[in-house]
Amino acid sequence: MMDLMLSLQDEFDTSYIFISHDLSNARYFSAHGGGKIGVMYLGELVEVGPAEDMINDPKHPYTNVLRWATPDLALRETGDPPMRKIDVPDPVDPPSGCRFHTRCPKATEACRRETPSGYQHGEQTVACFREDEDHEYWDSPELTD
Ligand code: SF4
């Protein structure tokens, strides 16, 4: 199906927004269609960049979870996902601040209060305070609840 879509892209010189829960599919489609991967969490883009950068060097902790969860990438180094909690928050009433803070293994108190904007890291755009070395995140206590 993806190859058919890619051949139609060539034939009609068109563009796609291809939505998948599988990072391997996104990688294949991006590589052959000339696009980028955008990772969404609870309705917000958290990281955008070239496929190989996103897969080999993800900057956002949630992109790292997706990479862990993709068997084809053979990157599962441990049996546990790189998250604090498995439970998905209610998307109708999302968490304050960074929406990933309730599950993020790197979260601090600053993440609960403030929403990160997009920081540029090479060709990747990343919505995480860890990309800003001057942010109060670095002096804020780690979240444990
Ligand atoms: S801003 Fe904080 S909670 Fe959000 S992804 Fe970055 S470290 Fe995790």
C-alpha cells in the first residue's frame, strides 16, 4: 500500500501527510517520499526532523519511547519502556505544562508548570526544555509522582 501511494506521488506530483503508529512505516515512507517525521503526543507535535536523525538520535523523550516500542528497529535494550508511567492521560483534559510530564522519565517541576516551545537542534525541532541549557528546568527538582 505504501509503495502504491509513493508511485501515485510520483505520477501526480502530490504530497501526503502519512499518519502511522509504527515508526518503521514512517521511516520507510519518509525515506522514499522525501519527507520528514513529526511525532505527536496528545495532539501536539513534540519533535520534527529527518527520519534517520529521529530514529538514530531522538531528542524528545517520547520519540525515544516510540523507538523503543518499534520491534523492527531492534533497539529494546531492556524489558521496560523508558517511561515513568504507562497510563495515558485523558486527551480531553491533558496535563498542565508539558503534556508528557506525567510519564516522562526526565521530568522536573518546571515541566509541570510551563509548556515547552520548539527548540532547534540541527535539523530537528524539539519541544523539550532539555534543549535549552539556560532553562530553569535544570535547577528544578525531579518529578517523582
Ligand atoms: S519538557 Fe520536561 S516533561 Fe516534557 S519532554 Fe522535556 S523533560 Fe520531559
